[in-house]
Amino acid sequence: MAEEVKIKKRTIFTIIGIVLILGFVLFAFKNILSTKGNEITGDLVKGGEAGSNKVINEGDTQIVNLGVANYNYDPNTITVESGKKVKIIGNMNQLQGCLRAFRIPNLGVSKVFNSNDNVLEFTPTSKGTFGFTCSMGMGTGTLIVK
Ligand SMILES: [Cu+2]
């Protein structure tokens, strides 16, 4: 009888052990996957690795996930089509300080991203190459409108 209880206990502990290990492996795997790119949930970007920000076409909207890599805006060159809405979503995990004050002077576009409002929308109508910058000119990049 006592032997049987011992075996049952060991079985239960083994099962608990396996479940814990599986849970840990799944958790670790999920974290590895999530660092492969930035995940856009609603209008908030969950930051992945710097350098993984990109432009995503969703229907008629060109979504730009804007963050920071190498102390500058990432992506640093943004190519969009004219006449189609551009939605720039600031990655608040990566954009710090005055990089949050984003401007495209020659298009009259500006926005200070904050954690409650990190979305900037505009529709470029003229084709060309336009510089973008932070308010103090430390971060710079290029918007190409095709
Ligand atoms: Cu700046």
C-alpha cells in the first residue's frame, strides 16, 4: 500500500515536471519569435529588435513602423506611393527624447509622438524626395514618394 502511494506521488511529480518544462520551452520560444520583428497591435507597436522596423502595406494604407537603430530613425529611408495614405506609427519603446518630435518640413507634416497618441497620418500628393527630421535635427532620414 505504502509503495503504491510512493509510485503515484512520483508519477504526479513527473507530470508536473514535464508540464513546467514544456511551459518554459514554449515561453522561451515565443520570446525568440517575438524579437524577429515588431508586432503591430491596434495602433501600438510592441518593439522588437532595432533594425526590424518597416513599411507594411495594408489595403490602401501604407503603414510605417518607425523606430530607432544606430541612434537614428529606422527605417531611415521610407519609400511610399503618392496618393495613398501613409500611417506612421511611432515605436514608443525605441523613440526617445526629441526623436519623438517628428517633422517632414517640406510636406508641412509634424507630430510629437507620445504613448497615448503615436500615430501620424497624411497622404502625400507630390512625388519627390523629402527629408524628415526630429525637432532639433539630430535624427534625419528620407521619405521617397513615388
Ligand atoms: Cu533631436
